[in-house]
Amino acid sequence: LWLDALSPRRAVTAQMIAGKMHLPHVHHWFPMIISLSRLVHWWLDAAAITSTGRQRQMAEVGLSAILLATLAVWSRDESQDQVKTTKFLEKRLSRADCFMSGMWIKRRRERSEQG
């Protein structure tokens, strides 16, 4: 899991992230959003996901939501080897993969039936 390196400092890491997201610190939000977007694009590229247009936008939004939810689970995960976080992430990624695959296959089918 990519959060293993931060595991020994989980509490401090979670506090730092929460501090940056604190309402009076709005000036931190935009750089965090840009960094999150860049990170998600790197993941998509590393996974050789070559989507474009709306499909790429949906993948970015979905992976961003998964990342943020995973960070929330990880920040409270006291399980051995972060098993809770790993299972959470695997389940969410599997759901996202099924959703995206099904959605775009359905759209292609609808387009071919119309045309």
C-alpha cells in the first residue's frame, strides 16, 4: 500500500492534512486540488488508462473521491499492516472499475443501436 511509508506517522500526517483543509485556510485549498488532480492523472497514466474527454473527467473525479475516502479510513486504521485500508481501497477500485466499464460499454451499445 502506498501509505505504508507514512504509517509510523499517521496521526501527525492526518493532523497536517486536516489543518490544511480547515475553513480559515482556504488559501491552501487550491494548491491541494491541483496537487490531487496531478496525482490522479499520474495514477491514470501509470495504469495505462488512456481515456479522454468525459470518460477521463469521470475517472479523475472518481479516483479523487476514492483517494480522499481512503485517506479518511487510513487516518483511523489501527489494524495490522493497514488491512482495513487495503480492503477498503481494493473494494472501491473494483467498484469503480465495474462502474466505468459498464457505463462506457452501455453508451457504446446505445450509440451503435442509434446509428
